[in-house]
Amino acid sequence: MRECGMLLPVASLPSRYGIGAFSKEAYGFIDILKKAGQHYWQILPLGPTSYGDSPYQSFSAFAGNPYFINLDRLVEEGLLTEAECTSADFGDNPRAIDYGKLYLNRFPLLRRAYGRWKEKGHTAAEAKGRLWPETVEYCFYMAVKNRYKGRTWTLWDKDIRLQKQGAMEVLRHELADETGFYAFLQMKFEEQWSALKSYANENGIRIIGDIPIYVALDSADTWYHPELFQLDEDRNPVAVAGCPPDGFSATGQLWGNPLYLWEYHRETGYEWWMRRMEYSFCMYDVVRVDHFRGFDEYYSIPAGSSTAVSGTWKKGPGMDIFRKMQEKFGKLNIIAEDLGFLTPSVLELVKDTGFPGMKVLEFAFDSREESDYLPHNYTSNCVVYTGTHDNNTIRGWYGEMGEEDRQLSVDYMNNPHTPVEEIHWDFVRLALSSVAKLAVIPVQDYLGLGGEARINTPSTLGGNWRWRMVPGEITDEIAVRCRKMAKLYGRG
């Protein structure tokens, strides 16, 4: 069956409190998706974000971002007052998230809610008892991290950094309430996300979640489970993740994530990965795995390198890990993010798994060479996008195209007379009319927004992950046009 959906990060939803959340606006967006004839809502990772605000660098692979907790719901539960919420300064720009103000002003509100929750007779043990064990590990990690004024675990006292039993027992006792606070947040996150996802599913909308292949060095995953990663005796990384020089960056991308010790994972039957995927399949209907090629070969950069130029490719687990997943879960609803330079072995792995790969139209129009991203080269087992969170919007990208590339797009779509302010619809049409079994369009491209609405520019710091949609921006007229196009191309 041919289907379609929209890509919009939860953070980019409108809301009264500085960032998109599991609020009435999220439910309203699901109503819009249904009205627009869509079947999927694709989001970005939901984990708690670290410095730099990237959802791809999280404090845990098994936890949710407290920023997404709906404050209005806490008001309804008697844990906050509306006056407390509306008086907090979360920034006054409805188009951009102010992460600094969120950090300073949201957590005091959440701590107040936790205090009132305890006054109602609840306990930290009650909250922890409703969470995944790995989520509880995250809660303790954040409590310890706060004790060390936000520093990453590699800078903690040695006994804590190396998890010496006596020192850990003392901390668990001293930080029981702080751990309980984070357990309360995760409990509320899970309650609210479960309700939102259920509402989506009841209305025929499935959620495509997004998980990074790697976890952050500054994470509960790495601190609690050093055996999973390529670390030395002092638990410092031997090598870190990234990708080589490419069209995005002449010096490559130095992500800095610890690399997996795949030999150990293989010996355990990929136990940690099975847990991670089990958690992900509980959270989402479909899981998009970022940087899928890392399962075939991963780029290893010596720790301490200033750029990614000195890295080398090394062999990953290949098909072995996915056979184990299939044995445990059966059919896997996974989308493989197979973008970038792909070797024959990567292509073979994607083919062997049977997972749909990704096709991005913004990569298609390079007049210098024939592109696999041009729709006439697709097979049906793929997901087509006009662009992703790492791309400019169609309008922004089209305005920056070279003359020959733009002419190629005109020749391909036979649209010499389309006005620039309508050009995004031509690319949406091209995606929807392709043979790809699923077409996912970023909301910004349905809205025809320019480069100011870009979510992320890879290899840059500052100004990313901030864009927000304003209330009422997806009008009834746009929703009806989306539905007509979906129906026209057999996706409605």
C-alpha cells in the first residue's frame, strides 16, 4: 500500500511554554494529519538533550526529554497552577526555541510539581517502579551529574567514575530524592507520550521514531555500561565516531560518540541492543535508524583528534545483529537511513535486511552526474523525502541552486513556468508520484518556507534545532490540498 506522512519534530510544535510538547497542539497536529490524508508522523529523537541541544546527543537511550512534558496537564492534576506556568519566562519568540531560558525556568516548575506530587502521598519508589531499569539508571546518573554541577562522568571523582561499590551506595542514599525527581519526570513523560501515541494510532496515524546509532559519551549508557564501548582502563575513549570528509564538511564530521565494542556485543547475543530496540518498538510504530551504514562499517577516529580526517573504516556487526533482532521480534518495522557514500557491502546489507532505505530529492539534482536519488531509479521499497532535518527547506535550497542544477530540475519536471513561491509543490508532487511505498514531507515544505525554517545545518554550532511552527500555520486550505494530492497519487 502506498502511503504518506509528514516530518515535524515535537519541539517544533506550537505551544504556550517555549517549546513544542505533548500538549493540545500535538493532538491538534494529529487531527491535521488525519484531515490532510496522512498516515504517518515522523519525529526526531525524544531523548533528553545535552549541551548543543541536539536530539542526537542524549543523556540516555532509554529516557525522554522533560521539556516535552505538558505543563497544562500538570495544572489539571493539581501539581502546578496556571499562573505559575504563564509567569515563567520561556522566551518571547514564537518562531524559535530559547533553550537557555527553558533550562533556567522550566526545571524549577517541574521541581515544584514533584514536591506537590509527594505531598499527595506518592513516593520516589512508586515512580521508579513504573520505569524501565535503564531509565532508572538515567535518573540516578542525572542526580549524580547535578551533584557534580553538570560535569560529564569522565570528570567525576575516581571512585564514582569507576562505580566503586561503597561510594555508589553512599551516593544512592544521599541522592535518593534527587533520583526520585528524575523518576517522576520520566513517569510523567511516559504517561503523556503513551496517551498521545494512542490518540495518533486511534486516528490512523502511526509514529515514525528516530534513534541515533550511537549514544553520547556524557550519558548513563556509557557510564553504567563501559563494557559495551571502546574505552581504556580509565574509561576514556580509545576512538570516537564521526564520518569522513564529504559534501557537508571538508574535514569530515567529528561527533565524538564512543564506539561500540562489537566483539562484546556479539558474545552477549547483542543483549543491550535487544533491550534498546524493545524500548524503541514500545515507543514508536516504526523506527528510523540513523547512520545505518555504521552497522556494516563504522568510521573510527583516534581519540583526541581535532578533525575527522585521520579516521579509518572498520567492520561492524553486519547482518548478524539483525538476524538476532528478527529472532526476537519477528518482522522489524525499521527504516534504514542509508544516505551518503554507500559501498557495495552497505547496499548488500540494506538489501539483506529488507528494510526500506531513504531517497532525498534534494540530493537528486546534480547536473554533473546521474543520481540514484532521481525518482526514475527508485524501487518501491524505499521512503522518499523532499529533504530531512539536515537539509535546507525546498524553497531555501532551490534559491541556492546553481543554474545548471536548477535547469536539470526544470527539464526533469517540465515546469519552466512555475513561480518560485509555488515551486515547493512541484517537489512534493514529484515525491508523492514516485513508486516509493512511503513519502514523508517536512512540514516546512508543505508550508513553502525558506531557509529560516531549516532545522539543522550539519557541522555547525549554534542556531540549530530551534525552528517552531506558529499556531494556525497549516491552514484548512493547505490540509485539503495535501489530501487531494495524497489521493491523486494513491496515498490517501
